[in-house]
Amino acid sequence: MNVIDSIKNEVKEIMDNDSAHDFDHVMRVYKNAQKICKKEKANEKLVLCAALLHDIVSYLKSDKRSKMSSTESAKKSKLVLKKYDFSEEDIIIISDAIRDHSFSQNKTPETIVGKILQDADRLDAIGAIGIARVFATGGSLKRPFYNTDDPFCKTRIPDDKIWTVDHFYQKLLKLEYLMNTKSGKVEAKKRTKVLNEFLNQLKQEV
């Protein structure tokens, strides 16, 4: 068994059942990263390890520690990587990528490994799967779908801590413009179109 497969199996054992941040999410990010990596000609081993380990600590959105998930994942990733044949430099590259990938950290990663991980993770927040994830999270937190007086934030500041649809305006529709790589931007544009089509349909129904 190679290093990637070993880490994959270890992560599968670690991940919990939060539907928005479960092992299926990790594997989608992994596949996104794989596609971007080939086009950007980055070190695939480092990129894929970062993708596998990026959410090994994932606090629920309702948890006050939620914003610390990426920092804690970065720390824990070092412990995992030290069991394998990684140089100290490679461990730092991977753990820094994990630390900086999160939207809540508001950081642009310095390395191509970090940039690809951030793009791969953000792609899973948009498109059809992104819509599924945002409503799964909203449901788990018992949030209403939308503000009945202004569902689409025409005259107010979005607040996704109260209404699920607000998350589209507070975060998801912005991601296309925050992508780091050329291939990431191309895919984000396609997935953002899906978000807008959904919102347009929703407007007709409510």
C-alpha cells in the first residue's frame, strides 16, 4: 500500500458523519485537487495529501471553535505525516496549505499546493453539491430557508447565521472571484452558473 492509500484509510477512520464535512467531501476535494494539479503541473503527492488531511479536525458550524478547524487540522496533519517518509520541508508545505485553505481564515495561500487545495475545497462549496451541502448544514442547525420579507437580500445585509439562502450572498457567489488557479476559475464559473440558476428558479417559487 502506498503512502496516499495509507493516509486515505487513516482519514476515513478519523472523519465523523457531518454530511457537509464527511469523508465523501474529502474525496470530492481530492478529485478536484487531482484535476487542478494536472493542469497546474504541481507536486501531486503533496497536493493530494493536503486534500486528504484538510478537514481531519472539523468542528460543527454551531461550535464556537468552528473557525479553528483548519488550524487544528494543520497541527494534526503534522502528526500523521511524520509517520511517513516526508521531509520536514514537505510537512510544512502541506500543513501550511491546510492552515490557510479555509474561507473563514481570509488568507491567500503562498504556495501552489495551498492555492490548489483552497480552490479544490471551494469548488465543493458551489455547484449542485454546494447547494446540497448548504441546505444540509442549514437543516442541521434548524435555520429557516430564507427571510420571508426579503429572501434574496435586496435591501439588507446577508446573515447566514439566521437564514440558509443568505449563505449564497454572504459567501458562495463570491467564490468564483476568489479562485487562485486558472483551471479553478474555469470550473468555478460553471458551478456558479448552477447557483444562479437555482436562485432564479427559487425566486419564481417563493
